[in-house]
Amino acid sequence: MQFDVDGEQRTVSGGGSLLEALRDELGLRTPKDGCSPQGQCGCCTVLVDGAPRVACVTPVRRVAGRAVTTLAGLDEATRDRWAGAFLATGASQCGFCTPGIIVRLEALQAKGPDAADADAVGRALAAHLCRCTGWQTIGEAFALAGEPTAPALPPRDLDAAARRAGIEGRTPQRVGADVALGHGGFADDSAPPDALVAVGDGAGGWVVAESLAEARAAAGKTQGRRTTLEPQPPLDLPAGPWAVTLRTSWVEPAYLETDAAWCSPGGEPASSLGNGGAFGGKVHATVGAVARELADRHGRPVRVLLSREDTVRQGPKRPPVAAGLRADGSGVVRAYRTAGLAERLAAFAPELDLELVDGAALPTSCDLRAAGWAEVAMLRAALAGRAGPVRSPDGADAAAEVQDGRIAVRVSCGDVLDPVVLRSYCIGAAHMAYSWVTSEGLALDADGAVADLTVRSFGIVRALDTPPITVELDDAAAVRDVPPVNGSDAVFAAVAAAVWIDHGCPTDLPARTT
């Protein structure tokens, strides 16, 4: 069948989804695959006859004879306008979700100013998931992109910006206008067109085929589901006369680019970290080693791709805790045995006893944002009655308060390097903390298997439901020539404490408001 793609007539097989046709048959990489075939993350959004559509759940046969526009098909001036706005406001960090977001916002903006107020932007973003930015900077980018003339922006040192991004993300990261356009260097975008595709078979092995569609069909992949079960904290509180107690549930890191790598025979695999480290979720990703092994076995390049369901089942989770503090600040933290957790808590809270429990239903990791010590910071804040200052293990200080439906953050983390990037990471951390405390959680069934396998079932707070966030940066530290350290993890802990206090410090998270 034929259809118009970015102004050119193209021919595809006519089977499968529009996303499969665009990425795997035509080699177009700006539409991203973040949840396929769930249609819930928005990363693959394109325009069909000018209207935004989620490509992974659009059968390609439905666009026969129609016009499909990807981000790359927008005219150069339009792309530059959006890229500049996203760069200027810090509305893109890893850049995986933003191509789809920009396409949808361009369609919204095309309706005219009367149709594009702040609520309209929030409603448009309801079709998307962004884990990095906390939404607010995306709204700011929309407003900036709608200015009749581009405002004069102060010059920026993008090398310094990238250095700050690497400190906050704890992995090397680029900052530039092209990142928002999806050119962040993601592994699956750079795979050669003749590469075989490998997907998990559900039993610990891999199915290898000529195309992603064939591999998924051979593996019997089915779309993830959402359960009616509610997330429950898995650990019981330790016994004690506690002044304050906290139990956390299983939560999903929910990074958008699912684990991916490719490798040629005898070569080095493409890094699954792409343009970011998924806030610790991909530090120990294994897909690169699998790609190398399969490439050597088959004598051809091999792409290894985890599905959204794979990442939920196999990916590392924040260790759930059950803890209590006495009025004097002493207490007990009970947690699943996790590499590095004992050492982290011994350094951060030597006054607390740690009880490690075996038998975690899901893999756990201390690499995830502020795992373990943020929970202790919350308990300490509840005793003190205020969320800060919190000093992170990196040496950053942060304080937060919730007032009149707004979150105010103050942070000092050494030389700012680039205020746009640091502010973006702090807003993203504040959103992640707010979402974690109020609504995030994974439900497990009676056998301990994850029952929530769709992006929308993780409980991540939408743009419309995110409180306004203000960030005050201590830029005087630059004058004092204080070395830069990670600040967003301290912000995460401080905001989590402030939101928890604002909700009355309920023992169990998530502290749902409905």
C-alpha cells in the first residue's frame, strides 16, 4: 500500500502498525517506541492529515492514501522554533518523549491562540508521558514557541550545561537543540537496517527474527494489562513505640526508552544508556551483552529490544521499606536485601538499625534516585515538622514547602554551571517526588507477579494534576567556587518530605487523595 510520508509517496507492506511501518520499513527514527503496542506514552505521535495520532495503535492500512507527517516532516523553521524553545526552557532532558510531544503541541498551536490556553496544553499532554521534566518546562516551551518573534536569549555555555546534566543524571549527557528533536543518540535509532531483531521469549531466552513484528509474533507477545488490584506495601512495620512510621510500595522507574542495544559480530554493543541513565534504572542493563552474544552466534548485527512489559517485570525497583522513628530520632528501617543499601544507610543515618529481609518479589537497586536515604529524610522531616534542609550524601542542601497548592524548592549544590538545566532537573525531581508520595505504585498478584503492565497503571501524575513548582537556586555558590554536585536528588527527598507532611504523614504510600 502507499501513503504520503513527510511529503513523499512511500510504499509499505500494508500489515502491522503505522509505527512499525515508519521505523522498521521506512527507517524513520523521530517517532519513538516507548510502550508499543499500548498507545499510552505518546512517544510515537505523528500527524495523519494534520491530526495527531498515536502510531503504535494505528493500523497502517488505515492511512492508505493519506498524509502522514512526522516531526522530521515539519518545515525546518517550525522544527527550529520548537527546538529553540525546548532548549531555552529546559523542556527536554533525554529527548526520547519530546518528538511526539512537539508534534502534538504543533497541532494544538495551529488551532490558534484561543484554543491553546494552559489547560488546553495540559489536556494535550494527557496523551503523553514525560519522566524527566515534570511537565512545567514543557508548558513554558509551548508559550515561548508561540511568541510572534523569538525573544533575545542570553548566551549559554552548552558544554557547562551538559556537565550539569551529567551530574544530575549521573551519566554523560548532551544538551542541544537537536536533543528535543529526538537526536539524543538512542541505541535503537542507530541500528543498521539489515539487523536481526531479538525479543524475550518469556522464559529467559530470546526469539530472533528478521523484523520486530515477526519476533514479537514468534514470541507470542501480548499487550500489557492493568489490574483492579491496589498497590500494597509488602513489608510489615518493625515492632516499636514509634513517633512516626512509613511503609512504601513497589514503584516503577518508568523511564521512556525501554532497554535496547545492538551489536555487530565481533563488535562493541551500542549503549542502552542513550542520552541519559534513566535515573539509575539502566545502570546494570544486560541487553548489550545479549546483543553481542547473539550477533556473534548469528553472524549478523542484532537489535535486542525489551518491551514495556519486559522492563516492568525485569527492571530494577526502588527497595520498599517499612520504618519507624522514636521521638529521639532513633529507630529501625526494614528493607529488602539490596546491594549497597546497608552501606548507604549506615553512612546517612548511623543512628538507625537496619533489618534486611530476603525474598523480594522483584529486583531491587540502590541506583534509583535517592533510594533508601530519601525515606529516612522523610521520617526525620516528619519529626521536625518541616522538610529541610535535607543534606544529600553528595553534599547538596535542599528545602521544600507546600503552600496554597504550590511547591517551593530551594537548593544549593555547588557551582550551578547552567541554571536552565539545573532548574529543569529540580522541577523534574519535584514532580517525581510528588507523584511517588501521592499516587505511584505497582500492584502484585497473589503469586508476587506484577499485575500492572501498562504505562498508565504506574500512577504517574499528569500535567494537569501537577502543582506549580518554583525553584530557587543558590547561585552564590558559583562565586565561592564550590564544586558542583548533584542537587536534584536532594530536591526529590525534600519535596517528598514536604508533600508527605502536607498529607498528614500517613504510614502507607502512596498517600492517595481520592
